Amino acid sequence: MFVRERPLQDELYRLISNIVRDRRFAGLTLSVQTEFPIDARRADMAVLKKPDNIPSLIIETKRKTKRKVERKGYYKAEELLNPYSPAVVGQALSYTALAKEKYGLPATPA
């Protein structure tokens, strides 16, 4: 995890934790965990079904990266990260596949 991702993760954790605290969703009680271990990897965050702590949602955050590009005598910041890029989507899907296998999950956990 990059240092610049941490403030976003902390805020997202706080928001989701406040939403799920002392509430039920479709009869489920949920919790949130950061740095959720999946196999030899760690997802940035997971929303877990209590009491067995099975992931229902896996969240992987990404930092925005910029580089300076010179154009006609001036510099312009250009965004390098696309959250829909194959590498980013592949990372999220790999965590999902590992969790599905580890916990014996159906395609859509209940």
C-alpha cells in the first residue's frame, strides 16, 4: 500500500463502519476490516458478514498518479491511473477469485 492511499482508506473505513454499525442489511450483520488477508495477499478493505467474517465486498483503493508532460512550452499534469485498466480490474478480480475459493462462496454471497 502506498502512503498516499492511507488517508482515503481511513476515510472510507470510517464511512462504511458508521453505515454498518448496529444495523442489519437483508438480515445480515456486517463489519469492516482493513488489510484483509486473502491467501498470501492483502486486500485494502473488506466488508464482512458476521459472525463468521466471510467477505461480501472486497475493496482495493488506488492512488491517483500524475506526471508532467511538456506541451508547447508549458507543463501539464497527466493522470496515469485508470481504475478500469486491465491491471486494476485484474487485481480486484484475483482477490475475489481467491476469496471465493478460500471460503467456498457462491457467485453472489448471501
